[in-house]
Amino acid sequence: MKKVLQQLKQYKRDALSCVGLTALEVVMEILLPFVTARIIDEGLETGSLPVVYRYGVILVVMAFLSLIFGALAGKFAASASSGLSANLREEIYNTIQTFSFSNTPI
């Protein structure tokens, strides 16, 4: 596994960005039920529409941020995985080129 991770080379930033953005997406999705609970407790039970609107806007913004974080995480994951596979293919090809003809099957 260590040798595979060494092949990330110039794609380490993309891989780490993917992990960070996925963590932010998860945080946003975990907080959504708490905001919904506040809408119910502070807005609907007391009959205060401004509170419902305020938390509703917060809820929509958090959902939109979660969507953006997820999309960016997917973009960085695709970039890192395709770069890793290209580096692995190149390394395998270079290793095979060092074999003698007696080691290669016909």
C-alpha cells in the first residue's frame, strides 16, 4: 500500500482536498436535522414565522453548501484516481521494460 500511495506524487493535493471536502459535506448533512429541530421548536410551536423563515434560509444554504462540497469532492476524487492510475501504469510499464526476454512470455 505504501508503494501505491507513493505514486500519488502530484495528485496528493487533490486526494487531500477530496477528504477535506467530503468531511465538510458530512458535517453539513449532520447539522441539517438540528436546524430542522430548531425550526420546529422555536418557529412552529411558538407560531413565529420570521424564525421559520430565518432557519429555513439557513437550512437551504446548508443543503446547497453540502451539494457544492460533494460535487467538488467528486471532482477532486476523479482527478486523483485517474492520475494515480496513470502513474501506476507508467511505473508498471517501466518495470516490465527492465525484464530480460527470457522473463517475458511469448
